[in-house]
Amino acid sequence: MVKIDICPKCGKKGSLVRKWVKNAKGERYEPYYYVAHYVKEGPKGKPTIKWCYIPREKARELLGKARLEEETKPKTKPIEEKKPKKPLDFLKIIKKVFKREGGF
């Protein structure tokens, strides 16, 4: 699934999805490409997904653009400095344990 900015069919944001079709023998035949749109108010007031069929040539163009954009993104995240942990106070821990256990 690849997120795209604009659907070539309806002009809304969505995700490009590949669905495989089976032939008469039950073998995987060819992929069909659709753009899935999240619709907040579908039938009966429930959220649904609207599907737009995309021709194979147009889908390949969209996939090529998405891969190009993905390759130009930096692959590593900047390293964040970790905060030093506070040292444990041994006496406070012992007092808590004695209070919980009821002492000797």
C-alpha cells in the first residue's frame, strides 16, 4: 500500500492498493490497482472505504513517483540524547519495603 496525494480519478487523498484476480483455473492472474479512500459518513452513517479503479499504466506511474520519493527520504533517524537516570537511593527503597511488609 502506497499513500498518494491525489487520486487520478476523483482528486482525493488515498492509498494505492494492489488486488490480485484469479482466472478460471483459480490461479493468480494479474493485479488490479485501486485507490482506497476513507469516507467518514458512508451508508447507514458508518465509516467506509470508497474504491477507485486505476488503469495499470497510470498505477505504474504513481508507483514510480512514490518509490522515487521514498528513495530520496533519509533512511536513518537522528540520534536522540538519552537523559541520565537518577541514581537509586538505597535507604528510601528499604524504608518503602519495610512499610509495605510491616517491618520486622
